[in-house]
Amino acid sequence: MPDFRKALSDDKVYFFDGGYGTLLQGRGLPAGMSPEIFGLQSPDVIKSVHKDYVAAGANVLTTNTFGGSRPKLGADVDVIGLNREMALIARSVAGDNVFVGGSVGPTGYFVQPLGEMTFKEMVEIYKEQIQGLVEGGIDLILGETHFDLAEARAVVIAAREVCDLPVALSMTFESPAACLTGTSPQTFIDTMQNMGVELMGTNCSAGPEQMYDVLKSMQTRLTSPLLAEANAGLPELDENRNTVFRLQPEPFAKQSARFVEVGAKFIGGCCGTTPDHIKALRNAVGNATWMRPVPQEDCQMVLTSRAQTVKIGFEQRGVIIGERINPTGKKVLSAELQNGQFTEAMKFAAEQLLAGAPVLDVNVGAPMVDEVKILPALAKEIMAQHPAPLSIDSTNPDAVEAALWTYAGSPLVNSISGEAGRMERLGPLCKKFGAPFILLPIIGTKLPFTCAERIEVVSKLLKQADSYGIPRRLIMVDALALTVSSKPEAARHCLDFIRHCKEEWNLPTVLGLSNVSFGLPARELLNSSFLTLCQGQGLSAFIANPNSSRLRESLYSAEVLLARDPQAEQFIAQYSGWTPAGEGGQATGQNSGPKKVGADNLFDAVVTGDRGGILDLVNRELDAGRDPFVLVNDELIPAIMEVGEKYERKEYFLPQLLQSAETLQKAFEKLKPLLEAAGGQKVQDVVVMATVEGDIHDIGKNIVCLMLRNHGFDVVDLGKDVTAEKIVDAAQEKGAKIIGLSALMTTTMVRMEDTIKLLKERELDIKVMIGGAVITGGFCDSIGADGWSTDAVAAVKLAKRLVQ
């Protein structure tokens, strides 16, 4: 059998196969039928496609299992059996000379907090599919066309729990800036590399020219081979109502061959490409040698959320890890956590981010707090509202694990010490989830005081981490600041240890800054001086209160002196208006103290997605005698319009759009009885929404439904795989003014015309708007629809035009 890991490390360029949808359509796949079910019924057709791709020069065949998960196949299908059979067919064609990649596509669901499904449930879904693929003899797991980082991570975790095969993960990006859910190509690469994914890349973008920019942006921190599979343009309908892709093999090959310039080692095709495209691509690339990637940005560690990366390293700016979400000494926070409430914690989160902390430490350790339940719940709440990466801080390993099962990126785990069993429990977990962690140099009850003692302890812990195969990119060392009031030499030993970690181990360091000044006056003064000394020795991050103006002054000043703030840009932006303090006073400037946080009006609450605070604001306005109609028309509706504009400008992405929409929905639910009781509520226009027959994708439709309701429409959601007759019947019964139709696949988009024809037969004056990833303006015109939209915001604008 071929060894895919050897192919990952040699200097050759390899070729994946191309698209399957249009080929299968031309070979008998009925419109609306699942390609996977068709494959079971017509295995010879699938085999013929595989043979054609091998003949064209493909080194890797992908199984006919892109939609092979239970949510796509349904409850009555043997998922393991189907995936096994599709893998066996590919294996029979591939033999010993061609690799087989087990294709694993999106489930059609979002993970919490974007959707209702838990991350564990998503992993279990993928484990079932991957089990069948492994039984069929594949060489690698290929997660492809994913647009949510959490779901991509679920594929990796599932693969690791089922087998030890190599994992490749490919996301699809709307632009070089980000995918649908706001993850940039760089953040995707950072997260996957933290998880040890062997091959990563992108597929299913508009075409090779647009994809080139995405691949180029991945180069900045890439250390692994790269995969690139572009479309042959966007699908269109020809004069015979057939789906066609206009980019022909030769221009496709010429454009895709450039991928080698940006580090692509594996190149293939996606939607609309054929064996002719792959043959032309292989000829265009020829015998090119793979250029091994050299990261352009120097950092020792990266933390990620769904939408952000924070770089930690010797050439990077010092990172403040906000310490305020910790119940120690905070009675209000402790009481709320005991009751499962997060108002105070969310206030601290917003306050610290506004003060400049790029990472938030989350600690819920207090008496009578169920950390296993509360820590992941609070982490999810923060992730839903803020993009910053989190530090998961707990002495309870079960709570840490529970939080890791909810996180959408690479969080920091604080921390792993030499306590018996802690590395054994948390080390493999951090490796599995790609979670960097703080290595705390403590074994037993004795604190290592001298630099030599700390080196000895950390050396033992590093050997233990190495034994679990934990990469050094996941490790940061706590320099362990001890108080100088009782041990005058403590700070000097700490400084020596920071320098050792940098020079001998190439490991970044972090410390809890305030420990050094315990028991002394003017602690902030001492802490800021210590910070400057530590930065000079190589300290990369520190845990502190970011509201401290003196600490921020020291941080920004040191960055200039350490040449990590080119042209003093950040320093000038913060302190151009700075003036020195008088005796015993405090300096003033643009960033001289904590700023006000939290929305104080309904408009801002919706724009920022403040789900936790919106009802208090609604009640405050009602108690003040505000008219509920005025609240809706003057504040809530303008706010969601502003959110829509931010979404269109790419300032917001899908998570922020959903967060704001849900915030507005909570306000509407509170105000609706008052509006109805007043007797003056406008009769709502009815919109019937459905995913067409044969199509089971409904994420986009569900988002459109939510947005339409927020804009005053009465939405009747018929769900997915709905016949034209059922759609028209419901529209007649409900007196709908608009029917909204959704389709994701080229094989099902043609069913949209069935509804339009039926409306004409019944002579019903109901407008039809359509949408979905494969929909174009040309297709809309060709079937006689009244309009089409590319996203939920555009759908709302279209619906408003149609009812007018």
C-alpha cells in the first residue's frame, strides 16, 4: 500500500482529482438525488469516473462521500456501510499506485454558539462516517469545503479518535480576507497547525485566479504542505437548461499551475472540473519541484479564536492576558457564577478588551461553583460576543477538558504543572485539541526559588511532554514571579530564567506580574518596572489587569525600545497627548484609564450583540414611559440595518450577524405583547421559505428566516426537501406575498422552476425570490424568478422591494 506520509515529505508535486457532480449528472445522476445514494445504486458509474481521473494523471482519488454524514444521508441509511462501499470502489481503482482520500464535507449544521449542535455531537457524527471510510481502505482523511472553523476542528478530532491516518483539511473562503464565519486563511492555518494537521489548504472558491490570493495569504505562517483545488468558474445554465462551467481545461490549468509558486504541493480541481482539466493541469505543472514553505512571520506560539490570531514570540509585541475574570476577592462575580449568571464576567470581558488585552483569562474557581458546567458555559458566552482568544484557567482537569470541547479555535490552557497526573491527563488533551498551554515549573509543594532549580523542574516536564509527542509550539513557560518582599533575589532569578527559556529552549515565557510586589507599597510602580526588565530578557506575555495605566505605559514604551513597534506607531497612537504626572499623581493621555464599557442604549446593544443586557435596557426604557412602537422604529430597526451594512462592508461576519439578530429577537419577544395590546401593530407580510425538493441544506435559509423576522415579516418556514406543491399550497393558505426558495447544489437548483411553473398554472400573484451558493443572476432570469440574493442581508432588502 502507498504511504501518504512519505508523499507529504518528498519534493514532488502531486495531483488530486477534480469535480464529481457534473460528471455524475452526465452519467445518469437524477436531479435532486444524493450522489452518495446514487453511488450505492450505480457503483460502476462511480468506478468509471475514478478510472477517468487516474487516466488523466491524478495521484489522489477522493471518495464519493462528500455528503456521507448522517445529517445529509438521513436516519434510514447505513452510514458506515455506505462510506465503506464508496471507499472500496475508489480503492479498487487506485490499486497500489494511487492514494485514496476519504472525502468528509460539512454536515449542514453550526456548532454552538452559532447553532444548536454541540461540538461533541458533531465529532460523533464524523466518527461514524470516518469509521466506514477507514474500513474501506483509504490513505488519508480529507475534510473539504468547510466554512466554519469549529466544524473543521470536529473533523480532525473525529479522525484522531478513529484512526492514525494523515489528515488533510481544506476550507472555502469567500475572499482572501475571511470565510463565511469570519475565519481568515492565516487563522485557519494557525489552528490546523496547532492540531498537527499534515495537509491544509482551500477549495471551492470562485476560480484559480481568486484562489491564488487566498493561498498567498496562507504563506505567512505556513510550515506544512499546501492543498489547492479551484472551481472551473461559477455554474451557469446553458440554453438546454444544463449546468455548465465556463472555464475550459487549458486556461484552468494555466491559472492553477501558479499555485506551485505559493507552496502548493497537492493541486486538483473542484466544482466543474473534469478529467480533461486535471490532465491539462498535470501537463502545465510538468515536473515542477515543490518549494518547501518558509514562514514569513517569526513567532513561537499562536492562540486563535474563530476570528482572531494572537501571535506570541520574541519578535512579537508583548501580550497582556487579562486577569479580571477571576472570582477571587470579587463577591458579586462569585455570587453570579454560583447561580450560573455571567453579567459581571461579561462586563469584565468587555472592559479588558477595550483596555487593550488581546487574550482573556477565564477562571470560575469559587466555592459552590460547578466548574465543569460553568467554565465551558462562560467560555461559550464570551466567544459568542467577543472575538478574542481565551485562556482556560482551572486546577480542575475535568473543567479544562469540558471547556476544550466547546472552543472553536486554539485556546491557552493555564496551566500544566508537575502535580502528579496533571501532565498525563492534560498533555495529550492539549495535543489533541491543538491547545497551547502554560508549563508551570512546580513539582510537589516546594516552589523552585533559584533559576537553576526552575531549569531542573522544567527540564523534567519538557521530557515528559516530549514523551507524549507534544510539539514545542504548544508550550509556554511560566517564569514564576515570587515576591521580593520576602525573597529579595526572587526577581533576579526570574529574569535569569526568562533569558534561559529564550536562549536555550526557544520557548516563550509568561508570568503573573503582580506576585512580585505582594506586601509592598506602590505595587503598580514596582510591577511596571519589573515588566520592563522582564521584556528586556525576552518575556512574551504577562497576566495582569489591563486597566492599569502605568503597566500599559511601560509596555508600550518598552516595545519602542525593543524595536517591536516600527516607527513607534502604536506608541504615538496611544500617547501623543500624554503629559507627566505631578507629585503623587497619575499621568494623563489618550489611554490613561479604563473606559466605559457595555451598551447603554438599545441601538448599541443590537449592534454589539449584547444578548445578556438587551432585556434590562428594554425594561429601563419601558419603565421610563417610552412608547414600544418608538423603540422598535427609532432604535431597534435602525440598529439591525446598521448591522446589515457592516456585514455588507465585511466589517461583520456571520457570527456577529447572528448575534445581533438574536439580540434583536429577544427585544421583539419582550415588546410584541405590548405592541399587540396597543392594537396598532402593522399586519405583517407573509413569506413562505423552503429548501427545494431533493436538497437538505438549510443553514442559509434559516439565517434568512431569522433576519426576515427581525425586519417585521411573518415567516412560515417549511424546512428542507420540500415539494413545489407543498410550497404553493402553504403560500395560498397563508396568503403569502413572497415565496423564498433555497438550494445549495447544482443538481437541485433546477427544482426551483417547479414552484414558479405551479404558481403560473394556478394564476397566483406571489413573488418568488431565490438564493443559495450556486445561484446566479442568469439562472434567476432564466426560470422567471422575481429576484435573487447572495446572503441574508441582501435577501431582506430584496423582500422589502418585492412587497412594495
